[in-house]
Amino acid sequence: MRGAVIHAPGDVRFETLDDPQILKPTDAIIRTAVTCVCGSDLWPWRGLDATEAAHPMGHEYVGFVEEVGAEVTAVRPGQFVVGSFATSDNTCANCRNGWQSNCLNREFMSTCQAEYVRVPNAQGTLVATDEHPAEESWPGLLAVSDVMGTGWYAADAAEVRPGSTAVVVGDGAVGLCAVIAAKEMGAERIIAMSRHESRQRLALEFGATDIVTERGEDGVARIKEMTGGIGADSVLECVGTAQATQQALHSARPGGYVGFVGVPHEVAIDGKELFFSHVGLRGGPAPVRRYLPDLIGRVLTGRINPGKVFDLTLPLAQVAEGYQAMDERRAIKTLLKP
Amino acid sequence: MRGAVIHAPGDVRFETLDDPQILKPTDAIIRTAVTCVCGSDLWPWRGLDATEAAHPMGHEYVGFVEEVGAEVTAVRPGQFVVGSFATSDNTCANCRNGWQSNCLNREFMSTCQAEYVRVPNAQGTLVATDEHPAEESWPGLLAVSDVMGTGWYAADAAEVRPGSTAVVVGDGAVGLCAVIAAKEMGAERIIAMSRHESRQRLALEFGATDIVTERGEDGVARIKEMTGGIGADSVLECVGTAQATQQALHSARPGGYVGFVGVPHEVAIDGKELFFSHVGLRGGPAPVRRYLPDLIGRVLTGRINPGKVFDLTLPLAQVAEGYQAMDERRAIKTLLKP
């Protein structure tokens, strides 16, 4: 089969690779329907995360089950399945508590920009749709496997409630999906912080009521102005830089919440400052599995359409251009078709 | 009148001071019934917080109203009142949200180890009892004004729920009161981390089900052992050092909560570590005013007896000995009688 391999910053190649095999009785092999490039894939692309040795890329996938290990009974060959970037047995103590992305047997997906993919912990990870969904639903379901599930968690961790005010920091695919989530959870006011016109448009289409273009402390000042001087009930941090984290923390009102889902890069939080802010904080890799059945339903009924974050579609063979377009902000998110 | 003044580390004197006066129409003057020394008072006593110029000390108080400003109608001279170390108008946006310790007009109390005290924002801060409480209730009501209210907030911020497992880091007066709070909120298992026998005894009397004497990562390992390998649902951090904060964060299970109420001293939280832990975190000066009516009721009905944290009672004139005894851990908390 063929798939993407990163060799160095800016060097992602479409190569012939060994076909994945069932290694454990809890594995499944799927044939990729569609996959994509994640904002977090840009960290090694940009050299901000080190690439010590060449390795496959990709952690987002939907597809058709090809083969299952002996212990996998929840899905069967031929079914269309949605999973999560973090695999989970869905039976351990953390899974039972709803934190499948902290499963005691977790393995992160990492080879999904390929024609076939091995999914560990398939029994607890994969959710099959009742029937094969129409191809126009695939992008939405693919979004659910990562960015939509992550945006949902951001809103959940930030305790968005009906009637509340939510601020979304970050206008990438996750931030845009976080707008969808905040709207679905009933936020009355959703302020998207974005300075890119195409992303602003999508944010408004997804349910944002206001756009703030200022960043950093200027952005915080605007949020304060818009929220009676005290800040927002919920802030959804979808970037992961130190600046975005500070912006998020300073934009929340005393007693408010920050949900942070951008993987933190060199972020240190001052204990005393957090203390006196009275802001509640929770982050992490989203427990997408917890939300999958609900989110798959919302996509298939057309209630939400997170697939719109894909504004560039390429053949999988052109995966490198998919990275490049996102790096240069020519695309929000690149869909890849095997 | 006379009161305590700190001049330098280890140098607290009982001195003649000007009688406090009504400075604003929202002030009240109270005659102190009892006051006390706080664990946080030990920071300047030990020289860990700088004392640039001599100043009065103390932020815990219960007493009798002597005089009120023109705008104060909620309490009247002669009443017995309980307040909070953070004054609040109880009408601003933060107060209405329940975060009175972040009142937009907040002033922290700082002169309470004295015979008379000026209370700013008296209207929103002071709660009068229906009648003069018996003198044996005074220590419990005094505890409510700070340590009991703070322990309650720790449990609240850590989202202690019926049937859950709570860990209390810190065996000072706040930690011991946090045990009371966790029990009142229905925790099934309450693990007190303490290595001092007298404090262990009180923790058990207050409702702790287990004592862990190990500290740091050894303590964390013990907690993991006791919680099926994953950590506790709720951790109540009642110290404020970097070590205690790490211990608290590492003791919580994925998806659990840390409520941190010890004022952080040189605490930096690593963003990536917090992220991957999935732990929710909230701290701050306790919004005691939110809890006052409830907690006063629990003390006056005898349901809780947080006054037991006072294991040394001295005349106010011996305030310096009160500090010294706490510093040397001869006393958990010193009650001072004017």
C-alpha cells in the first residue's frame, strides 16, 4: 500500500509501505475512506517538533473494516467505521469514567494518511454506522474522529451552558468546530477570535455571534468590553501556544472556565495568577470515544456539518501539498482521498 | 485600642493603635469577640513574604457591631456578626455569580488581630446571627470566616460528590476543615495526607477514613495504590507550595479535580503535563460569603465543629507567642481573646 512518511521538516513523501497486519487479537485493519491533515501535523512539518527518524503520519480516519482480530466482535468486515485518534479498550477504569483518551491501554493513531490502517483496541475504539453513509457525509464523520470531537470537548471542559457567553481562541479547524459545539450546547453569545476572513465567515456560519480580530492583551481588552468588564463564562482554547493560553485565561471571568485542547507547546501557568483569577481549567486530548455515538448522529441527521472545515480536497498522493497549503494558510484543513 | 503589628520576620508586637473609624458610609466597626492567627500569617513571620514596613496583622474575626456607616442597613449595632477575610459588596457582577472573593470592590481584611476592626463593604460582607451565640460557638464561627470557608471551597472546587474519593493535601487548619467539608459533601473515602499525630487524630475525628504519611511522589504512589491505580476523584490542595501542588495534581485521576486553596508560592504548572493528565483545576481565595449562611447554620446546630482546629487559646496580648507556637508546630491554630 501507499502512505505518507515524514522525513524532515517540510519533507513529507507518499511512499510504498508494508500493508498493515493484525498484530494483536484486539486489532482491526480498515481501508481508509478519507483521511486528512491535522493542525498538530504542522508542528513536525514546521520543525517545531523534532523528527528524529522518518515515520508515517496521520491520526484521523474513517473507513471500511477489512479484517478484525479474534477478540473483536463489535465491528465486522465491510462496515463503515468512525474512530478516534486515541484508541481505547472502553473497559478500563478511565474509560468507564468517560476518559477514553486516557485509557490504560491507549495507543495513539499515527499512520492514518495511508490506504490501509491498523487500529489497535478496535473493539473499544471503532463505532460502525448503521449503514454505509453517503459519500457527502464522509468529511463530517472524519471531522468527528478528531477536530469536531476535540471542539466538543473544549466546550464540555469549558462547561458551556445554555445562555452563557463563550469565547473561542483559535480559528483553525478545531476552533471552528468548537464554535459548532458551543452553539449546540446553547451558548447565547459565541465570540470567535479570528483575523482571517474565510475563517471568520465559517465561524459565523457555524454560529458565532461576534468576531474579535485583536490578539493578546488587546483581544482580552475587547472581550472584557463585551462582557460587562469581567470576562466570558467559558473560553475554549484551541491553539496551544503560550500566548493563546494567556489570552484564554485572561478572557475568562472569575469563576469561569477555560477548556484547553491545543497541545501546549512551552506553556507554563503561573500558580498565583491562576489562583487569584478564580478561573477553572481543564484540558487534554479529547475523549472523542465518549462523544462518538452522539456526534455521528448529529452529522448523519444533518444537524451539524463540521465537514465544512475541509476547504481543500486532494488525492492522498498529493499529501505534501496538503501540508503546504495548511502551513501557508491557503487551506483551513486538507481532506485526502486514497 | 491595642492590636498586633508585625515589624520584621519573627517580630510581632502588641501595641497601642488608633481606634478604627468609619471612613466610608459602607464601613462598620466591630468589637472583636475572638480572632486568630492564620497559616498564611506565617509567611511574613518566617520572612518568606517580605515585610517592607511595619503593619497590623490578621484577617479572621467575629464580633459585635459597634457602629455602622450611613449606607449599612443589613446589620446594626449590638449584633454578633461573622464576615470573611475578603470583603464584598455582594451586588457586583462577580458577587452575583457567587465569586464574592473577587468582588469588584473587594478589600482584603488585614487588621483583625486587634480589639476593634473596621470592616469595609460591611453591607455585603457581614452576616449577623439571629441571637448572640453562646461563647463556645465563637471558635467555630471564627473558623467559618476563613479556614472552614476555605476548606469548604476546596471541596467545592474539587467537585466532591456523594460516594467519591477525596484526598486532602495539607494537615493545617484549612486541610482539617477540608476534611469536614468533604465529609459533609458525601465523600465515601477521605484520605488525609498527614505525618503529625495530633493532626491525624483530628482528621479522623472530622471524618477522614485513611491517613497517608508519605509525601511527594511516595505519597502519590500510596494514593494510586489505594485508588485502583488511577488516582482520586477529588484532591483538595491546602498548602500552596510547589511540592504540595505537584503532589495534588499527580494524586488526581484522569478526569478528576484539584481544588487548590493554599496561596501559591513559586508554583508554576507545566501546561503539557496538566494537559495529558486530564485533571481539572480551580483555586483561589475562597468565596466565603457565598457559604456563610449555610456554614453558620451548620456550626450553630452543632452539625460541624471546626472550632476544634484551635488547640491553643491565648490572650490577644500574647499574639507573638501564638505565631511562635504555630511556626514550631506546637499548635495547629491559635485562638486569640481580646
